[in-house]
Amino acid sequence: QYYHVDPVAAQKSAFGGLISSGFHPLSLSMRLFFDLNLWPDSVIASPGMENVKWLKPMRPGDTIRAAAEVIEVRVSSSTPDRGVVMMEH
């Protein structure tokens, strides 16, 4: 998409300049979270994500931060010897 890679064309877009793909800050925040190494031996896999939204464009030079909060912990219904941790990032 031109507004991610072409500064001249991006000026004429609805964003008025270059913006990142929404997946860039998403992947950066996940990388930062896993670099904390909180559960090195216990994370098996992720069942997916819910409600991913991009509320504002990220632009060159922006500073970003990430936060995560545990919102639910429960026993897995399909594999009762495992747990599921729901987080909000």
C-alpha cells in the first residue's frame, strides 16, 4: 500500500503522509512482551486474538509504548491439565 512506502504519494492519501502497517506496532509489542521471558517453559501456543483495532496511525518518528494486563485465568476446557491466560495488550 503506497501510504506505507511512498512519501510523495502518501501526502495525497487520507492519512496525509507515511504511516506504518498496523501489524508493525502489533508485532513490536508482542516481541517486547515475549522478551520479558515471563513464562519461558509454560507457553505452548496462542489460540488467537480478539478485537484487534488500529485507532490511530503510527508515523515515522513516533514513540510507542506497550502494556499488558492479565484479565482472566482459567483451566482449559479442552485440555484440563493446562490453563488459559487472557491478556489485554
